[in-house]
Amino acid sequence: GAVVSQHPSWVICKSGTSVKIECRSLDFQATTMFWYRQFPKQSLMLMATSNEGSKATYEQGVEKDKFLINHASLTLSTLTVTSAHPEDSSFYICSAEGGLAGVVQFFGPGTRLTVL
Amino acid sequence: DAKTTQPPSMDCAEGRAANLPCNHSTISGNEYVYWYRQIHSQGPQYIIHGLKNNETNEMASLIITEDRKSSTLILPHATLRDTAVYYCIVRVTGGGADGLTFGKGTHLIIQP
């Protein structure tokens, strides 16, 4: 199947700082990318949907000014957690769909964020 | 609201077929059934999807009932590496991609 990468795989930061997570589709052009969040012992929750070149659509309850999403190209989307706090500590996972991937969403390996 | 219902956990002996059920009684005519699995601390892995016909690939088989209200994922020869949480998801495809709604899934444990 298609390959999606994320960087970094884990990050530890101090409260109040910002963290950027990259999501790349390696072997296909993704018309749509998604960002999910997963807290311990819970299922994935969709945070936002982004299409290349347009503004992201955020799910209810997700602060768009706190979780900045940029989808600058068909192979790259970034999620920036601004002014991170300990409650933002979570497993962040992206997925990509489109192009040769067709109607299947392929997921990245995830990024573990710990805010101290 | 969850669109699918799955048992919370199942056990299966290594080498045997693992049959994971899923109920989706409110599925619409244009919704596909997707299966993913998630091994601890990793991103979900796509397994298979289908509309109404049975599907098979190198990982698994998907059996969808004629009324499409339920389906079964079959792992033909389960190994220890198949231990994971399996998610059954229904979704419309094409024309405006939507994110996936994950329920609690089935925690499949393969016993040696």
C-alpha cells in the first residue's frame, strides 16, 4: 500500500512552546490529509481535514488557533501545536488519501507529544 | 454516534482462522465497509474494504451479508503479530473525502 511518514516520531517540550509535526505521503500525491489525536486507552479522534492549497476544516471542539494546519503541497501537511500545555500531550496521527491511493486513507506511524 | 458495533475483545489460537464480526445495520447504499487495525503505539494499518461483494487480498477476506447489515473480517491463519485492535468503519467514498470515525474496535489476542 501507499506510504505515509511522520516526523518526529516523538517529541518532549516545555509548556508554552510550539511544536511542529510533519506528515508526508511518500509515493503518492494526497489530495486530502487528515489529522487525528489519540489519548491513552481511547480511539482515534478526527481533529481536522485539509486539502492542498485551502484552509483546513476543523472538527467541533478543536481550536483552530491552537492547532495550526498547513497543507502546502500534495505531499506535505504540517500540524503546529501552539503554546502547548500538558493536556495537549497525546498521540498525533496523520492520514492521506487521493491520487494512486484512491479511496483508501493510509496512516502515518504517529507522533507522541509529551508536554512537561 | 457509532455506526458500527463490534465485540470488545476476542481470542484466537495461533494458526487458526480469526473471524471478526461487525454490525452496521444502518449502512447506506453508498457506504463502503473498511477494516483497519492498530498495533499498540502505531498508526492504523489498512486491511481491506468492500461495498457489497466479498473481497480478498493478501492480508484478509471480507464477507459482507447480502443485506449489507453486517460483515466479517477473516484472517485465514492468525499469527502472534496479528494481535491488535481491529476497527470496522463505514464510509462514503468519492467526491469530498471525510475523516474516519473510529469506534472502540475489537481487541484481538492471538494465543500461542
